[in-house]
Amino acid sequence: MLNNIGLPGLLLIAVVVLVLFGRGKISSLMGEVGKGITAFKKGVSDGTKELEEDTAASAKDITPETEKDKA
């Protein structure tokens, strides 16, 4: 059903949404969507950094000891 919308259908939907909600409401909604996307990206970045720090902290030194190190 959604495969046959096309450009005219999308324009009609955009006009109806604009008439129903008004320009101010739509622009504030898009601002909130932008803030949400930014917060999501920051959260993913922080999570990745935290995982890398945990991995680095838990990494063990597996180099074999030599006679010089034991003395």
C-alpha cells in the first residue's frame, strides 16, 4: 500500500500536516527530534568509550617472565 504513494502523495500529506498543526508546532517538534538524535549519539559515544576503558582496564599483561624479571 505504501509503495505507491509517490511525490504527489507525499506533498499532499505534508500540506495536510502543515494545515492541521501549523508551522510553529512543526518547527518546535523538529527541534525536539534534533535534540533527541543528538542525545542518542552522545549516549552511544559515551557507552563506547566506557566499554573501551573497561576493556583496557581489565586487560592483563601476558608476557612471560624472564629470569631477569624474577630477580
